[in-house]
Amino acid sequence: MTDLVQRVRDVLPAVRADLEDLVRIQSVWADPDRRAEVQRCAEAVSTLMSDAGFGDVRIVAEGGAPAVIARHPAPEGAPTVLLYAHHDVQPEGDPAQWHTPAFEPTERGGRLYGRGTADDKAGIATHLAAFKAHGGKPPVGVTVFVEGEEESGSPSLSRLLAEHRDLLAADVIVIADSDNWSTEIPSLTVSLRGLADCVVEVATLDHGLHSGMWGGVVPDALTVLVRLLAGLHDDDGNVAVEGLHETDTADRDFPDYTPERVRSDTGVLDGVTEIGSGSVAQRLWAKPAITVVGIDTTPIAKASNTLIPRARAKVSMRVAPGGDAAAHLAALTRHLESRAPWGAQVTVTPGDLGEPYAIDATGPVYDAVRDAFRQAWGRDAVDTGVGGSIPFIAEFAAAFPEAKILVTGVEDPDTQAHSINESLHLGVLERAATAEALLLGRLGDLDGQVAS
């Protein structure tokens, strides 16, 4: 296995160059003007997989973005491992806020900056390095599945899984799209919140009115909306919607965040306090959360002394593991519809749903991945949750209920995925690739224990 660690180091320079080439492709599926770039990225990934030694490589699409499936058959009696990543990326936002161009990978201080360097083109690089370290002949079957629309909610994933089930079937699924506790301590993600969102619209008038003529007599929609949204939380910042699920974490040995780490990781301003009750880990990973993520109303530059007749907001809710996303959205809808002040008309339009997921990370496969982490990182991995949502994990679990799911990644607290100045810690990339290469070797030694 020591030789395998060295072989990862040997292949990494070429893999990093491949990663940088991928980062230069502006594969933003959410931008219709860059759909051709997403296709170009899929073709580039396909070429990389073929050059790495995968004998069966194909680009597939089921009404959505192009995905890549690359397959290396399992030796007789050996398990098959599915390695997941995605090649689409978030929009870059305001280019002026980037220290260096978003789509020109730039190394600074041991980190590689650029959109997608970490989320999740580094996942592709991790899989390539692990496969190449075995000389293209690992002791297990390897299928690499690189999706093209994860950042848009994976709308066609269920069709991909259904249409190409035989190609994607595996005994172990490694999803390289999460983060680590730090650049020195790896994480195994075992808990993920789900997602439910909606748009709530408030109407009080059939047209705007002069605020001096009628203000103080009839309500304006924006004031009603603000009061309605304020009722989503109690005075301590806990979610105040009835009927939402909270996960019992008594049997989970989760690490917790210090107040100093919360402030450092979030950039919260001086004087701003935390919200909610319970440990940070409980609030992030085991409790629901509700956030107002957008409001449509008259912008200040166009405001006049007018009572606004209609206003609306988008409300996003995170669902704790064990909860049902549709039931939670129904509870949120009831709350909003039943608490409008002054008889205002309220319309709630449902949006996206994504189910939460909790992993029973016990048994030989999870022992193997923890051993691989220990050797690659020189530290034991910690079990953590993810406050955000990766809804497709529940879809994989439903499609392949017997498979063991491992959620790993190359991100760390300073990655700033989805934000400006996204970056990849190059030491983490090496350790993540080493751990995955070691895992493939250990899974080949399990002798039929993968299913236990």
C-alpha cells in the first residue's frame, strides 16, 4: 500500500493539469448561453476517462445536461464501485469580486483558485488519480459517473438512473461532493438535510394607493409580508413552524463548533449573535432551518409614497434527516396561509423538494474507508453532517438500496464553494485521492464482505 501512496503522487501533476483544463471550461448549466460549454466539458471528461484506461465511456442525457459514464469491469468475484462527481458549476457572480479570473485556475498559498476547482471538478480529479494510481487495473470494478446538472438540482437524474440502471449498478457508491472538517482532518459525511422551498405572495389591494391619503387605514402588502415572514422564527431564532421533524442525535458522536470557529467560518459581523438553541452541530445537521432567500417588491430607486398592493418572497427550508420534505412543505404552507395579519390574501406556490438522508456508517465497507482515511491523512476521520442538501443521494439510495454509500469530498472550511474566490487546497486533493486509491485496494480484499 505504501507503493500506492507514491503512485498517487506520481500521477497527480498530470491530473492537476487536467483539472485546470476543466476549470477553464465555463460549464454553467444554469446559464442557457453556456449550455454548449457544458457539452464541451462532458466531451473533455469523456476523453480523460478514455485516456485513463476505461474501456467503455459514453456521454448520456435524458432530457437534461450531458453526463459521462465510464466503466471498468470487475474481476471475477470482485465488487463494483461507483465513483460520482459532477462537471457543472455555479455561476461565478460578480467578476470584479474575484481576486483572479473565475475561470482561469491560479495557485496562491497552496490553494488553486477558480470556479469548480473544488466543487466538483476536483471530484473528477480525485477519481482519475485513484484509478490511474492502480495503473488502470484496480482490484475492483470501477464505474465513474460524472453528472452535468447537480448545481441546478439534478432534475433529470432520476431518468438517468432509471434508463442506465444496469450501467450504474454498484455494490459501493462513493460520492465525492462533500467537505472535510479541516485541511488536516478528513470527514465522512453521514447525515444530510433535505430541502423544500416555496414562493409566498401577499395581496392587500387591487392597485397602489397614495400613502398619505390612505396610510394608517389600509395595509400595504410589503408590511404584511414582513410581519408574516418574521413569524417564521421565535425571538431566539428557532423555527416556529409546527409539525417539523428534529433528528435525535444521542447516538451520534458529532464534533461541535466553537464560537470562534463559527465566526471565522461564516464571517458574521461584530455584534451579530448566533440564532437558535442547542449545539451548533444540532442546529446545522439535526434541526430544520428556514431562510428568506429573496423578495420581489418595488426597488428603492423606483419607490414612491405608495401603498404597495402585492409583494412576494421565496422561502427556503432545510429538512432534518428522518423528516419528509413534502410533509414539511405542507406544514410551512399551512403556517403561512393561516397567519396573515389583517386578513391579507396569501398564495403559496410550492417549489423544489429534496429528501434528507442519514447513513448507517457501520460494517466492513465503512471500516475500510476509515482505514484508508487514516493512512492517507495520518488522522482518523470524523463523522459529520451536512447542513446543506444533496438530494440526489436519496435518489441513489432508492435506486440501489443494497449499495453502501460513502460521502466524501475535497472541500474544507476555506473553500468558499458557490461563492466568490472558490478554491481547492492542493494538499487535501492529494490526501483525498490517496484515500480513494487505498479504498479501492481495501475493497478488493474484502472477499465477499461488501454486502455485510
